[in-house]
Amino acid sequence: MELKVYDKPQFIEELVFRIAPGQVERYLELEQEIFSEPLSHRAGFLGAETWVSKDHEGEVTSLYFWESEEAYHNLDQVWLGGQKDKMGQLMGEDAVFVRAGHVSDRRFRVREYR
């Protein structure tokens, strides 16, 4: 394992969704296709992680890592709206937005040990 300390703290966007039983795998595939992969071509985007709760069935948390809070805010909102619409059309009521943790509690990755 190695300790990595970031010179510039990375802004973390945290989104939580409740996914219908039996639809989590589908959601994960669509999230990769519609959000994570296309974001990898956007300035300031550093990567993503997705966590699935064992205690709250269907709860999925997506963490998106940004070079800075400014890079996150500079994301093309028209493009993002289109991606959200696409996800909404494909998942329908099987995916319900729960919260955006980064709105009320801004967090920054300053180091990791892996």
C-alpha cells in the first residue's frame, strides 16, 4: 500500500439514488455509459467511484472526483441536462434521486492510502 498526498485538494461530487429491486446492475451499467465514461473526456474530471449499500437495499452512491470545485462548476450544464434526461428516460421510476451530499457538505480528497 502507498500513501498518496494531493498537492491540490480534489472536489468530491456525491450523488445518492434509490434504485428499484433488481435494477441496480442495470443502473450501474447506464451510469458508466451515460455519465462516467463521457465525463472522462471533460476538463477537470478525475474519475468516479460507485458504492452500493448492503444495509439500505437499492441505495447507490456515486462519487465524482474533480480537479477543483471550479472545474465541477464549469461543467457544461446543457450537456449535463441532456445526460440526466437520457438516464431518466432509460431508468424511469426505477431510479429516484435522494440527495446531493456535496451541496450541504463540501468535501475534498486530500490524501488516500491504497
